[in-house]
Amino acid sequence: MRTSRLLLYGAVLTALSVGAGACAATPQLPRPAAVVRAPTSSPTASPAPAQPPVVVLDPGHNGRNAENRAAMNRQVPDGRGSTKACNTTGTQTDAGYAEHAFNFDVASRVAQQLTATGVRVVLTRSDDDGVGPCVDERGRAGETADADAVVSIHADGAPARGRGFHVAFSEPPLNPAQEGPAHRLAGALRDAMRAARFPDSDYAGQDGLSPRYDLAGLNLATRPTALVECANMRNPGEAALVTSPEGRARYATAIAAGVLSFLGSAR
């Protein structure tokens, strides 16, 4: 707009100069010496600042789910034409350390690390003292936040002899985000967990990956979404790891690295 205005302004000055010359009376005055002006470049619009990537972190379960059984048993869509319970209480170690507390602690640590790199983080719950949200709401959280990736954080409650992590994704896929992008996110998380020296699960999935058709939070996702089962809380060795702040920090750093790797490959 500024350039157009300058051109129009120049045309008006030229027309006024020509008109003045046609009406000028004699005698002619000597022409003034030409003034040479330095060329100026046309102003260009500054590029719009890049928007930061958005990541939804979904710490599984919640601190007061066990006190609200009726709300937890309410049926919600499962993403494949059926229904399932709104949510569950989660598991715990034999000593009583609850999965919901582990999930929220690790998610909070991941959020801090991602935020420090410029990522905008959205949590599906803001504390560990509430109820829900239901799995269908969690599944839609990525679309609501316009997210580039969604990671659900859990720990497992398998027989005590089992150990290791696995990363779940929706299979068979129900939309384009669940086809290639969700697989790449799951692979990036798996590779980061391995790089942090966490072992692949020896009781679920294969090669650290677990395709699932029965998890509503994955089925209802329309953004790249994966779920990390960090450890088996019933295994004594892994129970000690998830209970310790140092162990939770290790899990968080690995998950953050996996998310950043996926975001980098998606650019």
C-alpha cells in the first residue's frame, strides 16, 4: 500500500510540473542544477513470525478417580463404534505408589523440558487431585489444541516377572494422522526410550511398539498420537525406578527427546 501511494504521489507531482510548464510566461528562467538522489529500495513486508509447535501431554488417570466410580463407569465412545468406561483408577506399585501420580509427575517434567525449547504444551489435566477427563475427551484433545503431536503417559500393572516399556498407537488406522504420522511418533518415542537405556517390554508388543485397536484415546485422535507405557509397576526393579525422582526424571527426558525428534522430522 505504501508503494502504491508513493507512485501515485509521484504521478501527481509530474502532472503538476507539466501543467506548470505549459502555462509558464516568458522570459524563461535558467534551469536549476539537477539534484541527484540516492535510490531507495521499496519497503517489503516482514515475514510473519513462525508459530511454535503445539504438543498435548496426557497424563493417564487422575487422583480422585477411585472416589468417583459412578462417573468413571459412565460409557463413552471408543472410536470404533462401541463404548467403554469413561476412565479407570490406574495401577500402583506393591508399596502403594499410584500410577496417576507417576503419570502426572513425568508429564510435568516433560512439559518443563519442551517449554524450555519453545514448544507450547497443553496438559489434559492441570493437577493430580481431580476426576477424569474421560478417554473420549482425551482423544479429542489434540484436535482441540490444534496439536502437532499428542503423547499419553502411563505405567503398566502386569505380572511381576514382566519388565520394560512399550509405545502404543491405533491400529488399524482410522484417519490419515493415525497412518504414517502416528507411527513415526511412536517410533521416535521408542528410539528415545531405547537411547535412554530403557529395555523393550518382554510381555507386550514387539520391538518396543504395540499396535492397539481398543484404546479410545488413540482411536479418537485426529492428530499424531501415541501412548507410552513407561514400565511395569508390579516389577520390583521397575517399581523402585518409577518411585524415585531420579527415575521419573530419566523417563521424562527420554519422552521429551522423542517428541523433539518427531517434531524435527515433521518440519
